Amino acid sequence: MKIVIVLTCCVSFASVANATFIVDTDPGGEKFYINKDFEKKEGISAFTGEVGSNGDVAMVNVTTIGAVDTGNGYANVKPAKHAILTSLIFTPVDGYKYGDFSFRGQLENDGDVHVKVIDQFGVSFVFDFLDIKKNADFARIGIVSTDEEWIKSVEIYTTNGESFKEVKQIDFSEHTNPVPEPGTMLLLGIGMLGMAVYGKRRMNREA
């Protein structure tokens, strides 16, 4: 399986730092469970899940391009009957900050799988996994942040008419100490600059 990485940066003025994501085939995340209210649903295009346990608190919302049938528990998603599943978009609920993502699955036909992650600053990173064979589990696909920034959303998708036969064993990991928001970092920088200017003026007066 070939891997091609394309990085696209669309960052605002206030974004002092940029996330760096890399390919990691086994980042060691926690299991994503389909919420019990959505288990064994057929022909839906949105569902909810949580990471780490089968609790009642929703942590990640999922939307799909193509209707899907959901299985039980550990994130098993298949296209609904006569449907073509080309995309799944995972959006962590506010307050949950994940630094890595991975999954396994199968394709209906030989083809490629793409992963697009958008960080908290709006910077997007696209990873292309090429030459995947049909009707066979492909190796775990994963991405991970190297600098403790987090995933605002992540999309897995196919192109050229290809379709997922199954998406399963989805994992995330939560950051315990995420970096500050851009606005916070900007205010901190302004505050430090102000202190430096004040200190210099005071030294000049005392000289």
C-alpha cells in the first residue's frame, strides 16, 4: 500500500501555532463505540458514538455520504442495501479533544482511501492511501498529532466511484493537556510584550 501525503494549510492570522499530523498505523487510541440509541439502525446518514466506554455521554458525531447500517458496539458500519458509501465525517463534540484517529475496513473495489483531518485552527491535512485491494481487510490506517494539538474533524473518503464495503474498529485518543486556543495564545503574547516594554521603560527612568 503506497502512502502519499498532501498538506494544505489555510490558517487564520490568530493561529500562532500549526498542528503537525503524521501517518501512524497503530497510534494506540481508545475504542469508538456506536451509541446504544443507534445500534442496529438501517439506512441512516448520521449517528453518534463515544470513546473509551459504552457510556451515555456522546463524544463524536458522524455523518455519511451514502446511507449506512450500523452494527453493535465497537464501530461497525456498512453501506445500506443498494447504497454506495463514499465518506464518513467524524466531528468530536465540544469539550473532547482528540489527537489521533485510526480505523480498519474493506473496499468494494480496488482503489484508494483518503483521510482529511482539520485541526482546531482550521488547517487541513490530507493523507492518501493508495492501491488497496477489494474485499479484504486493509491494514489499520491512522494519523496522529506530534505536538498535542487536536482534531476538529476528520473525514475518510474514497474517489473515482469507489465505495467502502465496511468501516470498523475506529479509535481516537484524547489529549489530557491540549495547547491553548489561538486567541489565548495571542493574548498571552501581547501581555508578555507589554511587560517587556514596561520593564524597559522603568529601567530607563531609574538610569
